Amino acid sequence: MSALAGLPYDANMPAIVWSMYLVAVALYCAPMLIGFARNVEYKWGLYVGNLLLGWTGIGWVYALYYAVFADKERSPPARLSLIQ
């Protein structure tokens, strides 16, 4: 007899587990998403750094800090033109 035979089965367990995975992935990718949404300078470095060092926790916190407080990328001034 199995040791798990007496445990109740919840039919919604796979949905709960997948929901937890999706929340974890969203939190892990939050610094990258914020960085790209804010168009920060060195956003690709932020992307690579978060992928490589985000799992440490310290790398993730640093990436989140940089994504929130970094300067936005400088864009050239818009040209005014009469001819389109």
C-alpha cells in the first residue's frame, strides 16, 4: 500500500502549481520588464545580468534597483520638418 493513499486529492492542484510558476516567472522577470518599459540606459546589460545573476537574490535586487532608479536612455531631439 502506498504512503500517499490516505492523502486527499485536489483536482485543482495542477492549476495552482502552474499559477505559482507564472507568478515566480513574472517576479523574476520584473527588473527586465521595468527596465525595458522605462527604456533605461544599458537595458540589454540589465537583461543579461538578471538572467545570469538574478537567481542569487542579490543580483535580482541590484537589477531591480537599477531598473527603477537608472537614467533613461538619451534620445535625439525630435526634428521639426515642414515636409513629411
